[in-house]
Amino acid sequence: MERILIGIIVVLASLWSLPSTAIAQQPPLVVKALAEKKVAELPAGPLSWRIENFTALAQAQAAAGPWSLVAESAGKVWLFTLGPAGGSSAGGTKVAEFGPIPRVVAPQYLLRINEASGPPGSITPVHTHPGSEAFFVVAGEQSIRSPHGLMRVKVGQPEAGHGADMPMQVSSSGSTDLHALVMFVVDATKPFSSPATFP
């Protein structure tokens, strides 16, 4: 039994790129997919993410366009739309709009919304995505570590992340539990997430 436990700690340590003593102190960030769709092409021109709230799920679904995703999170109905800046959806309340979102060239694209949550100190392994990632924090604070430094995302202040294949590690860095919504535009023909190391 002791050997099995030691083996598990060694595996976790290698996955997380952390000393085994830190594993117990840093729980994993919980990441859950809320919505996704594949599209053959992206909108023309500079890209932004527009985030809107709706009073009912059916209302958001009716307002969704070809590059929109509908999700329920934190007791609200959300519509996320990728496209040019300055748009709006009938019946929606605009929460945020931000860009530019780094483009990726691919034979097919995956648009996806993830929900990230966890107590202060929770963290992901170092990883990459084959496209761009953007962040909107509903509660707490989210930090994204990459070779470019540390980005802190506070409540209500959306941030566009880096482009494809950038090593990153995401954590809950505030004094309260994190609840974040994460938007992706990635190459649908490649693995959504891959283990990585920092240079």
C-alpha cells in the first residue's frame, strides 16, 4: 500500500512539474466544459469575444449566431459570441467585449467554453492548447503563468490570452474561491490540451 501511494505521488509530481511535498498543498483547479461547437471557418477581420447575459436559456439559444455558444453558470444564462467588435444580441445584456483574440489557422475550428473553479492555491498542470484562450472571472482571482510572465485576471476584467501552443499554468490566486469562464478558439484536428514544460 505504501509503495502504491509513493507511486501516485511520483506520477502527480511529474504531471504537475512540482515537488511532491507541494502536491498536498496545491489542489487541482476543477475545469469543466460547458459548451462547444465545431465550425469550418472563423469570422473575417479582427476577432473579439462578446459576453452577454439572458433571462432564459431559450432566449439565449434563439439569439445565438454561427459563432456563438450558450452556457449556464453561476446561476446565470450566458451567450458568448466570437466576431467583430461592436455587436449586440436581441434581448441580451452585454457583460463584456474584448479582443483582439489571437487567430489560429486550421482545417476546422473548435469553439469551447470551460468553467474553472477552486479554492485559493488550486492550480493546473503546465499545458498548451492549439489555439487561443481568453478569461472572464466571475468570482475570486485567476492567474496565468507563461514564459511571458504572470497575468492576473480580476472579477469583471476580461483578458485575452496568448496564441497557440503557449505553455501555461492557471491558478486560483485570490483570497476567495475562483469561478471563471474560459473561452477557446482552437484547431479542432489537434488534441485540445497537451502536457508541457516551461522553457
